[in-house]
Amino acid sequence: MDERVGDELPPLRPFSLLGRSDPVSPFLFNSPHSGRFYPKSFLAQSQLDATEIRRSEDFMIDMLFAGVAERGAPLLSAVYPRAYVDVNREPYELEAKMFREPLPGYANSRSIRAVGGLGTVPRIVSEGRPIYAGPIALAEALQRIDRVYVPYHEALRQRLATIHAQFGYAVLVDCHSMPSSARNAAPGIRPDFVIGDRFGSSCAPELTDRAVEMLRRRGYCVTRNKPYAGGFITEHYGRPQAGLHVMQVEVNRGLYMNEEAIRLHDGFESVQALVEDLAEALMGVSIAPPIAFDEAAE
């Protein structure tokens, strides 16, 4: 178990940035679901044990992609887990029944994710396990959004805007992991990697093509957009016509970890080397900048 689970002292920031602060590449990598700071107060609220609460975590994806920083592409990653607050959602995508008080009018309680218990402040973790024994205070959720979600996206927007100002375009690679049980729409297919670009709308096709071709050439089963096309970050920030390209990469957890015990296994180092090669291949793609840029990162 990671030593940060149940830490008492909160981190100074709800995100970490690995790599240079001044951009030397148009690429930024992002890991929104690998956060593993579980506050003791949150664990006390939860009815799940210290292992079950981590079922939704993209375990060690930030460490898997850490080598991109040595290649000139910084890695932004969440500090808090998605079970606490999910930064890959709309800011107020909330499920009405999980709170004691009525939701504010600006909340989106009708989205499929919110209705299913996987909103900005989730009710469940993977496999449908409820985090709480009953409804929680709305003020608790709003505080998490203010203190974690908002600063995270401010950092992400600022970084993308800085990169875009220097290079004329920016490429965000959103890094995730998926259960080994995840299946493609085609019967019997269990992909090793899923490359998501919102069905061609979030990034230049050259990026998706390069990722799929490189991974397949290495012998892996790779699918596009099924079963994961990209979440809020991919959809919200991906505007290739404005020079903002976002591609999501999902890695099968069985390739590098024991999912039941939530531990790395011997495959971690080889997959880490593979995703570093993937990053290098992507960074070799030539993308023409847009003609004009009008606050694309806002």
C-alpha cells in the first residue's frame, strides 16, 4: 500500500508538475486519475477499506509515464484520488441523491456519469461499490471542488496557454489505465491500449494514427475510441482547429500491475519503457499550427 494513503498533512497543491516549468516542447502529458493522497477524514467517512477505496485509481500511471519529462514533455498529475474528487468531469457534475441538501441550479445532475454515481464527487468506485453509508453534506463536495478541482484546471489551462503561445499549438496526452476485464465493442476483444480522440474531433489524426501504428507494430492489441473515446478533459480542451490537440491513452492494468492486490508486478518496467517510446513517437509528429489562436485554452 502506498505510504500516502491516510496521510494527515494535506499537500501544498492538488497537483504536481514533473519536468521543466519553461516549455521546450509543444507536448504536455496529464494524469488526472493517479492521485493517491487519501485524507484521513475522507477514509473515516468511507465504508470501504483501504484497498477497496482504490479500485477507481489509475494506479501508478503517473510513475508509468514519468519518463516523458526527460524527453522535454512535462507531466501534470493529480494528487487527490478520483474517489475524492474527479477532475476529469464537469466542475459540478453531481448526483442529487448522494447529498443531504438540494443541489444548486448550476449543477448538472442529469449526465450519465452523475446519474451512475461517477460524477465530480463520486458516490461509488469501480465495480459499483458505494463509498459512503448514506448521503453526505453538499458543502463537503463544493469545498472539494473549490480546493482541488478548480486549481487543477487552472494549472492545466495555464500550462496549455503557455505552450501554445510559444509553439503556436499545444498537444495534451491524457494518460489513464483501464481494468483488464475491459472489452471492446467487438466480441471477445480485450485491448491492451485504447487510443481516444473523441472519434476524430479532439486532435489531429496524425497523432492517433502514429500511436495506433506504433503500438500495433510492437505486437499489442490496440483499439480506437472503444470502449473509451475520452472524457471531459479530452472533449473540453480538444480543439484542433484552434491548435489544441488532446488524445487519451488507456493502458490495460493487467500489463503492469496485480489488480486484486493493487501492486506493481514484473511487467511494469517493460511497459514503462514502451510508453516512453510511445511518447517519443508522438513527439516526432509534425503538426501544422492554426492560422489564428483566440484564447483557445480558456
